[in-house]
Amino acid sequence: MEFEIKEEYIELCKLLKAANLVMSGGEGKEVVAQGLVLVDGELELRKRCKIRPGQTVEFEGEQIRVIQG
């Protein structure tokens, strides 16, 4: 899926919630802390990692390509 942002970046846990992959920001933080999220194919453990256009996030078999809006 593609996810459009208008800002320079979106925090990882907020992206997971906005893309409806988790039910809450707290759940987003938890799945990141558990090591269940990849950013550009690499394990990401920083909950507030800045995701910028052109990056890809993977969680539970779903891929999110972040694009500039």
C-alpha cells in the first residue's frame, strides 16, 4: 500500500496507526519495541523513528511505501 504524507516525515508508531495496522499509538509502540517492524528491510526498534517519503515499512506481511503528498 502507499501512504501519502504532506509533512517532511511521520513517526513510525504514528504511521502504523494511521495506516490501520494497529488499533492505537500504544500498540504501535509495543510492536516496534518487540522487533516486529522493518524499515527498508532492516529491523527498527526506535518507536519515534522518522519515516520519510521513499521509505518502506513492513509489519505482519503488509508493506507501506511512504510517498510525498
